Amino acid sequence: MAVELQKSVTGRAFSVLDTFDANHRRQTLAQIARRSKLPLTTVHRLVHELVAQGALNRSTDGAYEIGRKIWSLGILASLHSDLREIALPYMEDLYQLGNDAVQIGLLDGFRCLIVERIAGSRTLSVISKPGARLPLHASGVGKVLLAYGSKELQQGVLDSLDRYTDKTITDAAELKKQLKKIKDLGYAHSEEELAVGARTLAAPIYGSGNKVVAALGIVTPVDNRDIMRIAPLLVASANALSKKLIAAGISDLSKLV
Amino acid sequence: MAVELQKSVTGRAFSVLDTFDANHRRQTLAQIARRSKLPLTTVHRLVHELVAQGALNRSTDGAYEIGRKIWSLGILASLHSDLREIALPYMEDLYQLGNDAVQIGLLDGFRCLIVERIAGSRTLSVISKPGARLPLHASGVGKVLLAYGSKELQQGVLDSLDRYTDKTITDAAELKKQLKKIKDLGYAHSEEELAVGARTLAAPIYGSGNKVVAALGIVTPVDNRDIMRIAPLLVASANALSKKLIAAGISDLSKLV
DNA sequence: ACCGATATTCCGTTCAGCGGAAGTTGCTCA
DNA sequence: TGAGCAACTTCCGCTGAACGGAATATCGGT
């Protein structure tokens, strides 16, 4: 976490909010102070104001969590609502094929940000909830974004390939070969590279100017042999979705990054 | 909009953010200034700081909208993530019965806040996206919350019954009778009371102490005759979900209101 | 060319925000 | 039982960040 020391009030307020992430959804006052690197007294005051605004909640045990105000503002973000309205029908159709989780990921720095997902009761509980940031080299959606990404992006990612399972690709040459193949085939495939038991397929979503702006993926148990037959359907869905997004003028998802 | 004049910086910052709602997802600087009742110069400065933080986006045409930072913080709200994890499987099962939209609503002042929804491609495009605030007297989920709500709540709502369609119940006595029936049956039914062509069923979700904390609803086209057969299933799902929520300790959804 | 609305830059004043110090609560360990 | 520690809260005098009026710039409409 590259913590910029903020001097404006709003900056400090967001330093406080930024200490919240998927692994720190509930924090005590002292935790927030440590993580934001702000004086405890300052955090105390800010947090109280944020609670008064409904931006934070204090639960009964004294810990703080993100409040309802932020949530209801968040769903107004076009990232969420525009994309969701257009993409959900396509995702739903894919879901019906085999009740496998379906997800959409965006490039976010050197990670893949999951912005939408559907999953049912029988779906394997994936790591990739909305808001999750998956590694680019170890997920279907990630590899798609990487394959179609810029030279700089690929260089940056290839330099440090973290290992998640014993099938994670940590060899740069091998990964490069795969990226080439992904562009040839038009879709990516991964098997237990991020989590044991999970297999994924993913296809690129295009914005205007044939630029890849997102990836549409499907996650299924590793013992599901049918999955490869789904690939053409996935690619077709991604293409149809691309056209819809461009027609709706939502082709610059990148600016949301 | 009861605009409190805010004197703290955070207060002012949220006055700015609060001008964004479902009907004002994209606003110009001047619009924000007018709606927040803050001096233009002040808003100008605040908005620029918020853009720098990623809390707002400025799109190419100069208008501002909620940014990605707020979105990613919002999905950390327990309102969203805790409830979602537990409720989605049940909602998904109901959805599979007939591909009708399924929704969960919470009491929020004199309205029903939709916090979760699933819907597919063929689903009629309902008004009730997540974040929507439905009237209590003219929606299935709303009527459930109203029926099990406090005397004060009922009084407040019954005092002014807005009309949305020609089937909207605007007669207080008639509505009172319905509320009683809802408590007897254990579920609510509405037909084109909010939007023409839509019919809904809804059942209460209980928290600890047998308090109704939310409502689970299903929205279907008005010509769907099967729907009444779903009622017992809906009630059963709502009860099962209630138990799960209590077991998980998420029985005080009300504090999120 | 003129007008009205919107957006941006400038700058002197002042009060909201700051954070160290000290006090309170509540826990753990000897 | 009480000393010690950590989390939390209250107090208060100093100061620079926030404020917003005025001037300027930009855009679109007629």
C-alpha cells in the first residue's frame, strides 16, 4: 500500500475509507489509525464525522464498517449500473447453460477487477466476488486482459509471477506462449491456476476501435468435461455484448480504471 | 430534500455526493452547486478534490458521476456483502422456478429500499433495481414491511397514499384491510399497483425476536396465472432465509436503515 | 456581435481542523 | 488485587487549510 500522506481534509477522510478492503471490512479505531498512518486523534474525529454522515457504521461491538450511504452512492456508479443493465442478460444466459458462475472483469492496474458476477446455490464458492482483484496471470479473465494488453502491462506482470497453486504458471516464457495462443483462439482457459478445483474460460469484450476493455468469464468445477464445448458460446456472447456496449456508448470502460 | 447546511468539510463533501441519486447520476458543476445549496466556488474545489480521490469521475462531456472508488468501497458494506452471500442461493432457487425477477427489500424511512435483485434477459424490466426506493403501499415487498411495521409507520404512510396506476390503493381503509390479511396469510400480493403489467408476491424475512427486518419478493408479468402456486414456496424460502440470517448473526438489518 | 450560463483562477481573511497531552475504560497477567 | 497495557475519548490553544467573493475565461444560442 503506497500511502500518500494527504494534507487536505477530504484526502485524509479518504485515507481513512481506503483502509477498508475485502480483508479489512471491519476495523477498530486503532486499526484504522495504524493503517492510514494518521494520528489517532485525527482518525477519531474523522471517523465520527463519517459515522454522522452514514458513510461508516459502528456496530455493537465497537468496530467500524462501511455504511449504507456509501453503498447507495456506489450503485450509482456507471461502472456498475450501466454495465450491469446491459451485461446481465448475456451473463444470465450463460449461467443457464450449466449453473456455473459467470463473471466480468476489468483491467485495474496489474490486476483484474471483478465488476459483476452471477452465481447460484450449487456454484462452487469462488474467490471472485464483485470487487475482488484477481492476478492477471492466474485467472481466465486475467489472462485475456493480459493477452490483449499493452507491452508495458505484459512486461510488468511477467516480471513477478506469484504462485497460488502448484499449477500456477510462474514461467514467463510459458505464459508468453499461452498469451499468443489466447489471441489465436479468441479465448483463454485456465485450470486450477488460482484455486484448486476451479477451471475457467474467458473471452474478450471489445470497446470502440477494437480495443479489449473487459473480459467475460465462466468458472466451473475442474471435473466438468463439458466446458470446452461452451467456448464458442462464450465467445459469441462476448461479441454480442461488445456490440451492445458500443451501441450504448459504453465503450470506454478503461476510463473507469 | 431537507438540506441541512453543513459546516464541516466532510459534511460539505457529502452534501456534494448526496446530490447524486438515481435520477441525477450525471450532473454538471452548476447543477451540483444548486442542488447542494453550496457556493459554486466551494463546490468547484470540493469536486476537484473528489475527482482526485477517485470518488467522482469527470466524463468527456464535462459532467460528473460517481467514481469507482465509491463503488468498490460500497460493495464492502455488510448490507450488501453479508446479505448477498446468504440470500443469493435462495433467490436463485426462486428465480429458477419461472425466470421471474426476485428481490429483497429493507425498510428505509417511509420507503422500501431494494438491496438485492436477480433478473434475467426475459424478465420484465422492473423499476426495482438495487438502490431503488419503492413506495410502501404500492409494492409487494413494501406492503409486507408495512403490514408488520410499527403503528407510527403505518400512520405516516396511510396519511398520504400517492397514486401510480389506476389500481394503486389510495384508500386508507381498504389498505388497512389488506395489511391485516397479509399478516393472516403470511404473504402479500399486488397487481399493477405500481407499474402496469407487473404482479408481485412478497413474504416477510424475520430477524431475532421475531421482528420482520426485510421482505423477499418475486415480480412476474400480470398474465402469469401460475404465480399464486408459488406463494407457499416463497414463504418457505423466506423462512429458511430468516433462520440462516439469524444463525449468521445478521439479524439486525434494521440498524442499517 | 451580444448575452446568459457555466467553468476556472486568484487571493486575503478566518475559523475549522489539528494533534499532543491527559483522562477513562476494560482487559490480561502476575 | 493491582500494575500494566491497549483501545478509546475529551480537552484546548495554535495555525494553515478551507472559504467564497470578485474577476476572468469558455461555450452555445440568437
